[in-house]
Amino acid sequence: MTAVKDKDYEAVVDGMYFKDGLTDSQKNFYVAALEEKASKAETSNGKVSDYKITGDSIIVPDSLAIVYFETIYENGKVEQDEQKMIYSDGEWKMYTSK
């Protein structure tokens, strides 16, 4: 979450799970898509001031989990969200259905 707040979208993509990995071109596509999505979110919600982990749920031990969190904006708005996580190669990665 620090990478998102710091706008380090390469690190965000590195923290995502892709079954077959990514080519450099695919990685660049995801980085650009995240930059665009973040820019649009910032326009409508303002800048993110913090993230707060509010809980987690282990679905399959050492394999699949859900992390619950809040996104806190500078304007005081708070959004609740969740992120599926998958354990792969010794690391927890964000699971994406893409």
C-alpha cells in the first residue's frame, strides 16, 4: 500500500500475481493503466493520505487470503475495500482476475 501512496506503480505491479508472469510490454501496460486510474481517482476523491488494514481472512492457509482495508483521503472521505492475496514463490501477492 505504501507503493500506491508513493505512486510507485512499478512496485505495485511487481506485487501483483500473474500466473504466467509478464513481459516488459505487459508490465508497462499495467503501470500506465494504474497511473491513469490513480489520476482519475485523485481527481474525484482528492489525494490519498493513508491506508489502514482493518482485517484479514485466511481462506486457504499459506495459499489464499483476503485483506480488508480503508483508503483515507485528505478531504476526510474513507472508502472500505478488500484485496484477495495469493501466496506464490514465498511471497503474498495481490490476486487479480485479469
